[in-house]
Amino acid sequence: MSVRNALLGLLAQRPFYGYELLAALDGIAGGHDGWAINPGQIYATLERLEKSGLIAEQPANGSAPEKTTYTATVAGRQELAEWLSAPVQTNLQRDEFYIKLMLALSLEGTDPYRVIQIQRASLYQELHAVTTHRDSLDLPSGLAQKLLFDKAVMHLEADLRWLEMIETRLDDVKRQPVQQVEMRPRGRPPKSARGAKSPPQTDKP
């Protein structure tokens, strides 16, 4: 989650102070089970947003004069609108388990099938925990959070199907040669190459 843009989205609705923002973000993200947010990150992000002119301090009110409240500025609302109108980029190709499996294929004494079994057992445990938590949510008040856990369940189920596909193709992958990366020379070229001068041009008769 982009904490920066999430804060802008909240502050565009009404003024908040720091602890209120933390509680509001926890509510959106499904509590600490969904996305644990460090309070220090909230205040550091607020400081950067204020320096960038995207939020501004609100005058203290009578109910909590000792607390600093913030609101989104015109520039902050504009950045929020741009974020809302842009897609969220994902990078599914950066997968730690994939790297582990590729290394297991080339390391002596390592069983890649065992690596898959360990990962599958972990996914089933996580799927059980997420499904149990999702089914325990009160409805209709927990319907919004249920959507997030539905997505988590679908991702875990997809990962389990992916592991099944890997197992059926693992022998074929093992028979393939390991792709070698071409090493490029580093550093500055040798002095002989840098100091070489072109021969003087002479006029032909």
C-alpha cells in the first residue's frame, strides 16, 4: 500500500491528527492482520507531505488543542486525483520462491521436490488461516474487509496450482542447460586504447 497516497486520500475527506490516521489506515487495511503500519512511518510521511506542500496544518480546535491536525491542500488533492486515475503496477516476476527453486535445481545435495513440498505445506497452512479469519468476519459490517481476504484466498489457491504445474515440468526444466549471462568488461579501457591517436592525415598527391 502507498502510505503517502492513502494519507492524502484520508486528509482529502476531513482533517486528521496522527493517531487518528493510524487508526483509519488500520481500518482500511483490515487491521494488523492485513497490513501492519508503523506509527513512525505515519509521522515521517506526514512531514514529507507537508514539506512538499501537499498537506497543511490545521489550526488547533477546542476539543484537542494540543494535537496537530492536517488537511490536504489543492496540490495534494491534485496528486491524489492523478493516483486514483492511474493503474497500480505489480511485479509478479520477482518471486523469492522461484529463485530458491532455481538454485535448488543446480545445488548438489538439494532436492527441488522437497523444496516444493515445504512450500506447498506452508501455503495450505496460510490458506487455512486466511479462510478461517475471513469466515469469522461479521456481516454486513465486515463485508469490505472480506473482499481483501477473498483476494488473498484466490492468490494462495493460484500459487498452489502453480506448484502442481511446476512438479509436472520439473524434470524437463532440469534437463535444460543453465542460461549463462554474458559478462561485460568493467572499468575504463586500457591506457593503450585510450591513449592511441589516429595516424595523421596526409594529402594525397
